[in-house]
Amino acid sequence: MEPGCNYIEGGWRASQGTATLPMIEPATGQAYGHIADSVAQDVDAAVAAARAAYDGAWGRLTATERGRIMSRFATLIERDAASLAATEARDTGKPDGVARADIVALARYFEFYGGAADKLHGETIPYLDGYMVAVVHEPYGVTGHILPWNYPAQMFGRTLAPSLAVGNAVVLKPAEDASASALQLAGLASEAGFPPGAINVVTGSGAGAGAALASHPGVDFMSFTGSPQVGQIIQKLCADHFITCTLELGGKSPQIVFADADLDAAIPVIVKAIIQNSGQTCSAGSRLLVERSAYDTVVARLAVAFADVRVGAPAADRACGPIITAKQQARVQQFIDRARADGIPVLAEGRIDPDADPAGFYVAPTLFGPVPRDNDLAREEVFGPVLAVLPFDDEADALALANGTDYGLVAAIWTRDGARQLRLGRKVRTGQLFVNCYGAGAGIELPFGGTGKSGHGREKGFAAMHDFSITKTIVIHHG
């Protein structure tokens, strides 16, 4: 990895602009390096390199050959796992254990899609006598990828691996607040055997390099993960040159707890679902809906578990690390301060390590309840370790609450009643539904995506390969 450079056409290339952006360590608030704040000309060069690879060496490979290169890449990630995890922890503030788990998931993405590359099969359709009809999946060509800052290493695999597996060449713009792991991974691409231009990484701001990539006429498909506000901009830019996109835009995911739930199983999962990655997770279980008859019991037990949460620097390997930036720290704290000002009771708070750097971007995890249904805390995505608890009266009330936001990404139902699981589960508006559990680790095999303000399209599993490919119908008249 060369400081201040982009990875284009298989090598490091200085930006054609002169500006740089600081790399800030969230645990200390201090800069430890810089990245290029790339300009449109850098994006032009990356897209041209990707097109040449698609039209040339990369595009000529068979699916099996592509898969073998991707499998080698997975092996190299595993070889360098310790170094990659250290990079991720420093750049994002993740606890060391979380960063290590993210690198394991990253390797798994390339392992899974390396094995799946030659298994994206087409179909034949019975048609008129004397005709054969085949439907085949083909790559788009050049795909653009704009990553978020919360899971930069995992997202490198989540969006690039399925696109590469179906034969696209890729241009990646990592988040300006967390680009280090993407650059380190790009340096492994040649060693794995990717031809020059198959993978390109251009750093910089969203308004600069990101907008240039999303609006580039040489890009055939876009993948974006981030805020709904920026997602709207990306979709409009894509529409200007008639390409489609996958948008994964966040959530306000409910966990619905009925009085018959197994609380011994539920409480630890509920806590982890909101403090994981310091709450900076699109699928965070940020709303806890509790049947009124069990409300006091649930919140009492939850408060004990929540108060035990510790926050610290990555090396301390606590349950929570710092928030990614000072700006995001202030945003999360504003939600907490407004909720307090609104008179919403604080049921419990986690604790920040006394030896955590005071200049770091730390926020104490906070449990609020009961939260009024029309309060921002019940409806808006905080993207921090803040859990809102709301009571409900019956199934109909629970469903109205669960579907009462603009989001629809993930949901959970905690009940021993099998009929209720199916009855309610079919009506909750969500892309993923968990019953008596929440989340599935990285869940590489499981299609993932949302509805409404949570975006559209699907990542993970074979569904992602379908999104990153386009079908062609071939009709042959053989007489």
C-alpha cells in the first residue's frame, strides 16, 4: 500500500489531484496517515482500466478460472489476517476481537463466491415446436462500488466478490473515513492472480470521487451502502445514464418480545444486537417491542445486562469501541441528549473505561424506555449503541409498531408459539426475519437487503450473483 495513492490497473498510482484526507484513529482522535482525495480523472483512469480488463484478460477467463483466483485471494486474506485485523481495528476503532471476526468473514466471502463462480446456471424454456430457448446470465461489464465506513473489510468482500464471480471488473471507492483495509487488500490482488484492472480502488470524498464514479458513463452497474439521503443521490446519478443499482441504506429494526419468550436466551442476544460494532450496524436491533404484561420483567433483566457493557480502545477488546468520527459521535450524543430532554427514562447505561483516551470518540451505551411511539428515538436510525424499548398490547399492536417506520431491513420475533411465529412473521415488513434468534454472523449464504427506506436489491448468497448479472434470452429456430 502506497500512502496517498490509488490502486489502478494492477499497481499504485498517484492521484491526479493534489488534495489529501487525514486517516483518523477513532480511539485517540489523532491522524496517523492520509489518503488521496481523488478527482474525476482518477475515476476515469480506474474505469478505463476495468473496461480493458473486462474486454481482455479478465473477461476471457472461464468461470472456473475466476473462481480459483478468488479462492487464492481468500487464502491470502487468511495468511495476512492478523495484519488486516490490526489495520481494521486502528482505522475504525473496532475491538480487536470484532476486527478479527470481520477478516474471517471477508475471507469467507471470497471462498464462497470463488466456489460459486461456475455454478450460476441458466435455464431452458419450453416454447414453440422447432425452437429452443435458453436464458443465460452474463456480467454487466464494469461495476462501481461505494462502501460505508462501519464494516469496510467485510463490505469489500460482500460487494466485490459476487460481482467478480460473475465476471465483472470492478472499481471501488471506500469510505473516506475508513479506507485502509481496502487499500491493503488491493495490494494482494496481483499476488492472487487477478489480471491488471480487474480490481481498482480509488479513495476520496463522496462528493468528489464517489459522485464521479456513480455518474460515470463507463460504469454499467452500481452498488452503494450508506445513508438513505446519499442513496437517493446515487440512484438519481445512475438514472441519468440508465443503469441500475443495489442500495443498502440502513434500518430501524424491531425485536418483538412476547410474554412467553425464553428470556434467558433472548436477553444476551438483544444486548449484543445493539452494541455490536458500537451500534454502527445497519441491521442493529435498535427497537425492542415488549408485550406489556412482560414489560417490567424484561426491562429489569435487560437493564442489568446493559449496565454491564464496557466500552474501550480496540486493544482492550471490550463489547464496544469508539464511534467512527467526532461528527458521528456528536450525532449519536444528540439523540441521547434529546431523549433525556424529552423526559424519556434512562433504564441503564454502559461504562467507558477510565483509561480510554479522552480525545477518542466514545459514547456510553444507553437504554431508554418506555419510548413514546412518535419520538425520534422510536423512528429514526441513530447508528449508535442506543436501544429504545416500547410496550405493546397484542399481536395487532406489535405488528403496527414493527411496521411503523420507513425502514424494513431486519426483524426478530421472540415467542414459543409456533403459530404466532408464522402468523406475525408473514406480516412484518422486512428483508430478513429471525425467530428466537437475531442475526447470523456474517451470513454470507443468506440473501440480505431491505424494503422502503432500507433500499432495494439483494446482497449475499446466490441472490447477489443474480443482481450483479443480467439475463439474456436466446431463441433458436432449428426447424
